[in-house]
Amino acid sequence: MKLDVLAFGAHADDVELGCSGTIAKLQALGYKTGVVTLTQGEMGTRGNAEIRRQEFETAGEILKLSIHNMLDLPDGFVEVNKANKLKLIHEIREYQPSIVFAPYWVVRHPDHGAASRLVREACFLAGLKKIDTGQDAHRPYKVMYYHSRFEFKPSFIVDITDYHKIKIKSILAYKSQFHNPDMAQYGPDQTLISRPDFLDRIITRDKQYGTYIGVKYGEPFLVREAIKIDDPVAHFGPEYLETIP
């Protein structure tokens, strides 16, 4: 199956937290979307690998993804090595995405940083014909990085106002990870994201980036390369000016 957009996360729930509003919007616009998580979450403080897989599948259904795959890289010990690059190359060639979303490389969790580098390098290597995986070579047009913990100056911000409720619903699919009345069944230990105020922080962040473009909710993205604009007059015309607060 050929996808328009394929998002990678180190763990189940990374993509939902970072860019699921944009994914929901793109799906509604008719694009085929998918999510691949690199690990099974077996090192997580709350829940276990089987619970995380079930939650990941539920979130995928909420986002109406065309595919959602969970790989088997070791949680907590994701490495940038040949074997792991080949696993990602296989996914990229299998689904031939035009655009890839990856976590921003400046992060607190080492798995996220490794995932960012793995995705970037695998996207390039997937285009080399002499790397034999039994598949056609394919290189995505662009890798776009979504927000994790640390802020960056966005290359662009997507208006997700009409899809924010879907984003929050996909996040709450991870009942073992985020605050809910039944959390005790997943273990006594609290984490940063299981605190009652964590989801409020996500909502506040989405409002912050929405403010920058004159809408209620937004999601920021960063690209390493310059962005080509063929017609700056049309691009920065009346509609663009109306979004400036």
C-alpha cells in the first residue's frame, strides 16, 4: 500500500502527542496516512507491552490510519545501527510515503533522539538501489519533524482546530499512560505524563502554536531544508495576512 504520509515514533503515543491533529486533518482531506512505532513499550513504568499494543491499535482506529505497525526495537535502548536502519528502510519501501514525520532530534528521552536520526538516515538510504531488501528503492520527498518536549522555531504550523478533539481522543486511548479514574490498575507509580495536569499542558501548547497563526489550535513542524515557494505574492496574500494576530 502506498501512503501519502508515514509518521514514526519511538514509542506508542509519541505520534499522537506530537502530530496526530495534523494526521487526522490529512486523513480527512483524502490522504492515506500511517504510523510506525519503533518499540513495544516494554520498559514503560505503567502497563506492559501487550497493553501498549492494544492502546496503539485503538489510537490507530480513532485516527483512521491506513496502517499502524509496531516494530521490535528494544525499548529504552534504541540504537542507530545497520540492523535498525534496515528495519526502517523496509517500512519506508513497503509503504512508499511521499512525506515522513519524525520526532525532533533535541529531546530528553534517548530513544526519541535515536529514532529521529534513524528515520532521517533510513529515508535517505531507502533510496539507494544497491541496498537489497527485495523491494523497490524509494526515498520520501521530505522528512518533517514534529514537536516533542523541547521547542523549536517552526518552519510552518498546521491549523488543527477542527481536528483537535480527535487528537485528544487518540491520546486518551492510552489509558495506562495518561491520567484517568482507573489508573490504579496499571500500577502504583506515577510518571510525568500520568499526572492530572499533563494533558492540560498539551492543550496549552496547541493553543500557543495556534495563536502564532491566528487560529485556536496548531501543531508546529520543522524541516532542515529551505522551503520552495513558486509564487510568494499568492502565498503571502490576503488569506495569509488574515492569520497574523
